[in-house]
Amino acid sequence: MVKIATWNVNSIKQRELACAEWLRQASPDVLCLQELKCQTPAFPKAVFEDLGYNCAVLGQKGFNGVAILSKFPIDEAIGALPGDATDEQSRYLEAVLSVPGGPAIRVASIYAPNGNPAPSPKFDYKLGWFSRLESHVKGLLAFEEPLILAGDYNIIPRPTDVYNPANWIEDALFRIEARRAFRRVTHLGLTDALMACNSAGGQYTFWDYQAGAWQKDLGLRIDHLLLSADAAKGLVASGVDRKPRGWDKPSDHTPVWAELRLT
DNA sequence: ATGGTAGCTGGGCTA
């Protein structure tokens, strides 16, 4: 069984101890991290290596930044989403992991652009970024291997994935153009792991720091694990772990995980 | 109508 998870930590320096604690509690084989907010050399690798994880890191000064922690050996790490050589934002890291006794799996840690306000150049960047993701994933799916695209997509897929959808119609996370861009990716043949296991609404993964959103459970579901057919056929379970959102000095996101039996 | 919080940074941007 392979357990894989994703967590936007909103600064790895601030969340180093929480991250280590969650790894001890949940012991995933793979954890994809987003919003490191640190440069690559400053990533606290030793903490995670001591817990038995290999680290692939794509940092950036101040913003963004993604990583893949893996108990399996990491091969072929690629730190860029193809399609725009001028894009300097660290939002995509892909690696092949050698799973002992099973097929190799390809994993991407994704931090899609927020895109607010909309419309604006930032929203255009978001739509362009999803268009690049669509093209790239189309190529990856031709490999017919277990592929897991895990991360913060900054997309609310359905009205039941936000506490008050009417208030979010104009927001870049819920605007119809953004949802369509996301759906064009999933319609290539990807399975939303959490939805495949339980399609009920209200399974939020993010709660704003402001206005007591966490205490009132006013959340969004924007962190997703998308699986290729070769990964989805082994899907056993998936869930949201709310505990870390309730810890002291939390990230505004909480981990999402899935368990796969791959053969 | 506004501001409410957090993080990086050293003023303002991003979320």
C-alpha cells in the first residue's frame, strides 16, 4: 500500500515542527508540500531526512515553493511546468519514485496560481497556467503509468465545496472560466481521489485565518489528489485530516491523503 | 462599508 498526501504549509520555516509531527502521526510514504516561502538551500531537509524521507525541493524567495518528501528513492525530479520558459514562479515539481515491489509512480507537487483579482493579468496567468498543465498532463497520460497530481489547485470544483457559493461567483477560485480550466484537465482522464471515495460536500481543506472561519467551519475544498487510471484502479481510501488546522500556529490548509494498492 | 489574519520583509504584496 502506498499512502500519499498533500499539504499547503504556508511557510515551511513556520511549519517545520508541525510538519514533522504530522509525518510521525500519519506516516505517509509521500508528502507533497506547497507554499514553502523559502529558497531551495534554506529548506530544512535534515528534519525530514531524520524521519526517513528523501527530499526534492523547488524553492523561491518569499513566495510559492513546492517539495516532494518520499520514503521511496526519488528519480528524475523536474522543477518546471513546460510551456513558458519565462515563468519564474516555483509552482510545479514532478518526480518519478521507485516503489519497492511495485511499479514506479510519477508524482507532481502543484501550487496553482490564486488568480485574484479577476479579471486581471493575474487571472490571465492562472488560466494560462492551467492550459500549460493540460498540455503537459496530456503527454504524461500517454505513458500509462500510475500518476498522482497532488496539490493546492486554487480551484473550488463544485458549489458544495464552499460554505457559501453565492459569495464566491466572482472569485478567481470559483469563476466559471477557472472551473472550466480545471475540468479540462480532469476530463483528460483523471480521478479526484477524495470524490471517488466520498462525494459529499463540506470536505474542506482550507479555512481563512480571518473572521473565525475555522471555528465556524467556513471553508473551501481547493487541495486535490488527481489520479491517472493506472493509479485510480488501486485507490483504497482517501480523506481530509482536519487535526493540523486546529493546532497552534497552523497553516490555513490541512492535509489531504489517499491510499493506493498498486500492482 | 470596512476590516478582520498570517507570512515575508523591512513597505507593500500575496493570499
